[in-house]
Amino acid sequence: MHAKPDLTLDDLVLEIAAEHQMTIHRVSVWRALRSLGLTHKKALQA
């Protein structure tokens, strides 16, 4: 995540799934990030 700080949750899920050749659910990644104390960046509204 340090290498790609603008990565969205969906993109992170895809990267993890591809790297580890497994199915992973979005909510599982969200929970893991939250448990590590990582917050989300709100999208800019145009």
C-alpha cells in the first residue's frame, strides 16, 4: 500500500487475489485494514 497509496479497496482486492491466486471478499480486506488502524480516503466530489 505504501507503493500505491491511491489504490482503491476494489483494486487492492484484485491485486491480492491475483498475487495469491485465491478468492477474497472486499469486506474481508476492509476488516483487515481497519484492524490495522488504516483509514480510507474519501473520494473527491466534483
